[in-house]
Amino acid sequence: MKRGFTLFEMIVAIGVFSIIVVISLG
């Protein structure tokens, strides 16, 4: 299978990044 960023993967990456930022600041 060819690897590439799908819309779902981008949404998940943004969500995980947001959680990490909130925990770091929180």
C-alpha cells in the first residue's frame, strides 16, 4: 500500500498535537 497523508490522518495528527499542547500548558 502506498503511504500518504489522508484527511483522516491529518485530523488525527492535529487532534493529538492539540492534546499534547494542552497538557504541556495545563
